[in-house]
Amino acid sequence: MLADMTDTLNPRDTLDVTALRHPDSLKWTLYPEDVIPMWVADMDFPVAPPIMRALHERLDAGLGYAQLRGDTRLKDALLPKLAAQGLDGLTHENVTFLPGVVPGIYAAVHALTTPGEPVVTMTPIYHPFHLAITDLGRRVAGVPLRDGENGFEINWAAMDAASRGSRLLLLCHPHNPTGRVWTAEELQKLRDLVLARDLFVMSDELHADLRFTGQPFEAFAADPRVQSRTITLTGPCKAFNTAGLGIGAMISHNAQLLTRVRGAAGGLMGHESALSVTMWRAALAEGGPWLAETVQYLRGNRDFMAAFLRERLPWVRFHVPEATYLAWLDLRAHPRAGDIQAFLLEDARVAIHDGPVFAHEGHKPQYQGFIRLNFATSRELLTEALTRMERALNAAMP
């Protein structure tokens, strides 16, 4: 079965490791040269040609100040995309640009809560969520996801309990690191809870374009009932592999809420760069075919990885991701689970993200033995990394 899944040819199969390991790449230079990096969330694939062409043209046009009040052409291109996700009826005043999504998470926590207050989120979670809460002197009201038969599930009773006394929910949709895409039923139940507990919502929808479900994406704020209390964050960096060109968008049907959150950071926020605006416009205008091909390739990598684990490491627990290029793997059955990141780095020469990174203090031990693995690379490199892991893990079994 595994052999059959490696027969397809794709330009993404021919990655040059020497080129990937350039000195400006955090992913490829943090560890020694014999380590395969499968940790930080960027892809190994080249950027889409239309984006590269647009960037070169922008450089030829000079690098004076861009449209710092908000590039109108980018907003014009973004609004139809948002409408297709259920965020219709928006105008230019409902969108503001940021230097990235993470500053938007911090701004929401800063603007909508006060020091000492609990802020609700699900765990495990992309670590800037709990860092934004604790860095700003708030308390993490973390609700662990339940490991269900068909995927990770929301613990509704715990979510309701955590929401009492809180004013803000930080939502990750699709969810990083588990790869869940919350269903229409789950979103509706979550909206009901938000209304019952009078919560604001910050919904990080950065991975929305990297879905494998085949279904249209439904934004959390697609329901008019919650639009006035929701801030949506998005950006192109995950879908188009442009993390080095920081830009994000903060969106709300409630323009006053948008002003309140953006204004809370004041001059500390910074602004999007000229080249990042050019990049996003090109991605929206011409990047669709490249993105579709990339998602198809990632789906193949995901399925290959799942088959590999089932056949050759059947004791590893996991759920097949519905979105993102990140896999959340449970290796707690291994005797080296207590230092699994260091073990895989030393014995397999594979770098992954350690599970406790995705939990706040006091809750980190329950995720020891989990890893987050980035499969956005060539099939050859993915095969080599998984094979190295298999050898090292099996060799250390009693």
C-alpha cells in the first residue's frame, strides 16, 4: 500500500535540501545539517510563481510608503473571499490590516479583558493563545479537548463551566494542532454558548484554506447572532507559504469593536509591509491554482503518513487531520515519552514540536508524549523522516 502511494510525480517531490537550508531559514538552520526539520509551521515548497512575479514588479516600482490607511485594492479582493465563507455584508471599514495574526490575538486579549480575568480557550492550542493571556497578566481558562472515537471533541460541560466569569473566548478554527475543522453543528452549539455567557470571540481562521474535507468553510461569525461580538483573524502566510512577509487581517461586522481592539495596541502594533500587501493581492488574484495543487499534495502526504503509521507504528494514536499540514501524534505508549522531543532529535535526527508547548503552565504534563509533526515537505523527505522515527522508536521498545 505504501509503495502505491509514492508513485505519483509532482514538482513538489523534487525539493533541493541544499537550497532549503539557506541562512535566512529558521526551520532549516536551527538544528544541525543531518536533522530533518518537521517542526515550525511553514512549508518547504517554493512560493507560487504569480506571487514571485508580483514581488519583483513591486521592487521595480520602488519601496516608498505603501497605503498605510489600508490598501483599498487588497480590501476589494478580500471582501468576496470573506463573503464566500459567510462573512457577507462587510465594507472597507470592517477590515483592518496587521503585521500578522499573532499581534491580533494579543490585541484582543488586551482590549476585551482586564488583568487577572480568565480567558477561555481549548487545549492543546497554538501556543501564542496561552502566551497572549499570560503575558498580559490574565488567567488561562483552558478546556482540554476530548479524544473521541472519530477525532478530538469539545467538552461542552467543561466549556460552559470555564465560560462563567469570563468575557472572551479565543477560538482556533481550523484547530491547530489537532487539525479539526469544527462542524456546522459544533459551531452552532458554540455560538449558543457564547450568547448564553455573553462572551466576545476572537476566531483565528488562518488555516481555513488548507482543508481536506471538501466542504465549504464556514466562519464562526457567519451567524448574524454573533457578528457584533466577534473579531476574525486571517492571513495568507500558511496557505501561500509566506510567513516571512508578515501580514494579517482583523475583521468584524462591528466596526466599533474593530476600532476598540485595534486601538488597544496603539503604536505598539506596527503595520503591514508594502511587499506583504503586494504578495496577498497576487495570491488572491492568481494564486488559486497553486493553492489547489498544494492542498492536493498535502492531502497525499497526510494519507501516506497515516498509512505509514498504521502499518509500521500501529501503537501511535492519532486522528487524520481535516485541515492544516500538521499532525498531532500521541506517543505516550513509548518508554521515552517523557523526553520524546529530545529522543527523536538525538536518535532519529528528526526535529518536531513537543506536545507541552501547546499547553499553559500547570497543564503541560498531560501533553507530554504528544508531538506536532509538519508534513508539508516532499514525499521523499517525509518518507525518510518517518522511517528514521520508526527505526529509533522501535529500537527503544522493550
